[in-house]
Amino acid sequence: MSSAELFALIALATVGTFTPGPNTALSATIAANFGLRRALPFVCAVPVGWGILLALNAAGLGVMVLGFPPLRWGLLLAGVLYLTWLAWKLANTQRLSEAEQGPVVGFKQGVMLQFINIKAWFLALSVVSGWVIGYDNTLERLFEALPIFMFFGLTSNLTYAWIGASLRHWLRGPNETARRLQWFNRGMAVALLGTVVWMVQSAFKPI
């Protein structure tokens, strides 16, 4: 890739990974409720899952999925239901002791989340169509784009997880009756629902 293409790709990777979304919201929330160590499997799952998704899009799966309405809407429905369920669980967690007893999104769930996130499909298809497909050195360009997005995906989610973990002591409050964690989780639940709304709106736009 030329320097201009590489700069544009890095800019897209920065915006696409560091802006709030389901991945970053979950990274911060898991770390705040369970600690940074418990959040690391999900943090690592995001770049792995998205890397697989990018490779599959380069192989032509993205065009088929997004161009076939039943499959596209099926993925969207699965993503909406899963994220809405996670938001509901978050909104009803009031104490760290309750969080410890609740489900945590681990590595496998983190990888699978990328495949039901319509935003991830659109982003991967944008990268493939803009920087990979249509050139003589398609495979070489894929292997240039892949580590960039995996690096930024890891860095962004690790940053959000670190922020969440840094808030953990403060969220605990002076005692278990403090409402800080409850309001934090509710805020993250609203953020997840916001990404659900964005996903649905994006799905109605032409590909």
C-alpha cells in the first residue's frame, strides 16, 4: 500500500475501534464488575473474531451475507436480542457481589459477538472493498490490513477495560449499598442499547 492508503486505513481503524460500541462498552463493563484479569479473554477475543470476519469478507462471504436479506436480517436480529439481553442484565446488577454471581462474556462469546454485530460486518466489508479487493496483490494487502485492525481492536478494548478496572474501587463505594455501580451499569446498558439502535438504523441503509 502507498503511504496515503496506509494513513487512511489507520485513520479508519482508529475511528472504527476507539469510538464507543458494543465491544468497548462490554470491555469497560466487564473490567468494572469483575476486574481487568477477567476482562482480558473478551478483550483478546475482539481482534481475533474481527480478524476472522475480515478474512471471510475478503473471501467473499461478506457480500453474500449482506446481500442476502434473510441471512442479513437474521444476523441483525440475533445481535439485537443478545445485546438487549446483556443490557437488561447490566441494568439489574446493583452490587459487585451480584456481578460476581452473574454471567461474564468470555473469549468464545466475544468471538461470536463479532459475527452477530452488523456494524462489524459493514466495517469489514468497507475495508475489503476499499483496500483489499480489486488489486493484483490482494492477499498481500489483506495481510497488511489485518494486523492493523487487530492491533487497534486490541488496544482500544484494552484501554476501555483499563478505564473500567480503574473505576472498580470507586464504584464499590464505602459499602455494598452504594449505588455507584448500579448507575454505572445502567449507563453502560444505555450505551449498548444505543449501539442496537445504530445497528438497526444502519441495516436500513443501502449497502
